[in-house]
Amino acid sequence: MQRVLIVEDQPDIRKLIRMTLEFEAYEIIEAPDGEQGLRLAIELLPDLMLLDVMMPGGIDGLEVCRRIRANPRHRRTKILMLSARDQATDRRAGKDAGADDYLTKPFSPRELLQAVTRAL
């Protein structure tokens, strides 16, 4: 079973993602902020991280992505950035940080599943 780590500060979006992916038989782990997401990623080595770009607190999604990419243990972990920002510069920042893909909020469950399938 593939392990997916959802790092998202908004509980309703985490719930939508979890409910969508549960039907596809993924093991789901959740983190409400970048610090906890980074800690869980290092500890659990997920196959995929769904990573919100803008989160409150000390570490945003771009920084989490950079730190994961700097760790050789995570070279196989796929990272899908989630953001309400849809400008070319925002997408480029995600790619520059090491993201494999970038999904713009709001997204449908179908769009999410397609992006997850592409990533894995």
C-alpha cells in the first residue's frame, strides 16, 4: 500500500483529500503544518507528499519541499504542491523547490486523483 502524507493547514481541505484518497486504498497520514509535515516525512518516508504552499508558522510548503529534496533518503518521494496561487511565477517557485507537480485550489476530487496517479 502506498503511503501519502497530506500537509495542509485547513482541516476541510485535508478531509476532502483524505476522503478522496481513502477510496483508492492509500495509507493516509496527515499533518496540519510544515514543521509536523517535515518531521513525519523524515520519520515515515512517504511515497507521495501533498504539500500546501502557504501555511502559517515557521515553515511553509516551499521550504518543506526544499528540505525534503536535500535529504538523499527522499529521492523517491514524489511531491505535489497544492496552492491557491496560479501565476507562472508561483508554479516556477514550486518546481524550483523540487516539486514534481503543482495543483491549483480549488480542485475537484477527479483532478486530485489524476494528479496523484500521475505522480505515483
